[in-house]
Amino acid sequence: MVDTTAPTGTPLIDMRNISIAFGGIRAVDDASIDLFPGEVVALLGHNGAGKSTLIKILSVAYKRDSGQIFVNGEEASISNPRDAKKYGIETIYQTLALADNVDAAANLFLGRELMTDWGTLDDGAMEAEARKVMGRLNPRFQRFKEPVVKLSGGQRQSVAIARAILFNARILIMDEPTAALGPQETAQVGELVMQLKADGIGIFLSLPTGSA
């Protein structure tokens, strides 16, 4: 899942000379990395190597001590997760952060629900949009009426990814997306990543050493 070609043009993301320290210990020291449209970049390393810290700086889970972040060639002011979303940056953490007791459509629109003219939830419209985005991302997905707690690990990843791209994410950060998945589900996640790549979305993958 790692690109070997050399992309050209303006990167979606350009992180330059990023550093952060915790209690005097440098977790990331003068790191630079970029990401182009339709590119998949894997950050490999053992636990504690700093790969997750670097992507958490981009998603603003951590605030960098120094360095610059450019989006589409312009320096970006990203100080909170809402800013990150404004720039089209979405993060899928290892926990997925899904609401287990509701279905796929409810998870996709969690916190951004569609309403009817009468002020009630527009379940039909949300399910229609969920079917549309899932049909593009994972046509085999059909379990729209079931709580996501009943889905397999690969299907849950599909829901988490669909939620991230539903609102036009251009940069996707995936933190160890195949952790605790079996071979078949891991292959399914790989297919999802390649579909996103084909759609021009840039992807950072945080992976433990030996996963690539």
C-alpha cells in the first residue's frame, strides 16, 4: 500500500521542520513530510517512534512546538480540530469512535444530522446519502439497518472511512487501520485505501514496523 512513484505538482499537505517535546523528551525532532493528491504515505515505526505523534499534530490532537504546515501550497492556520476539518483533514483513529448502538447512516451524520421541515430527524435522507457514499466506497456493504456493533471489523472501518469522506475530506489520516483485524478484513481495508487513492484523496497511514 506504499507508493514508490515520485508525484509532481503542489502537495495537499507539506509539514516542515515539525518538533514537539513532552517533559523535555523530544517525541518528534525537525521532521518534514508531504502528501500529494492520490498518494498513500505510510509512517512506519515501533511503538514510541513518534509516527502517531506526528499525525496527531496534523489533526491537532497535539500542538507542535515548532514548524510549519502548508495546505495546497499555502501556510495553514490549524489550531483546533474544527480548523483541520475546514482544510479537509479527517482522522480515523484506531478506536474508530463509532456509536455502537446506531446504524451506519446515524454514524455518518453523527453531530451533523439532516432534519425535516418539521424539525425531526430525516432518516430517509441520511440513509440515502449513506447508501450513495458506501456504494462508491464499498459496494458490497449492505447492512445499513443494523447497529454497527454487529458489523465486522472491516465493515466498521468502511463506516468510519465513509463518515470521514462524506463531507469532502481531501486528506485522510488513518492510525493503524488494520490493528486487530484478520487477513480477510485487512485485505478489505487495503481495497478501501486503493479506492480512496483512485478518488484523489491523499492518505497518511500510521503502521507498526513490519506492516507494509
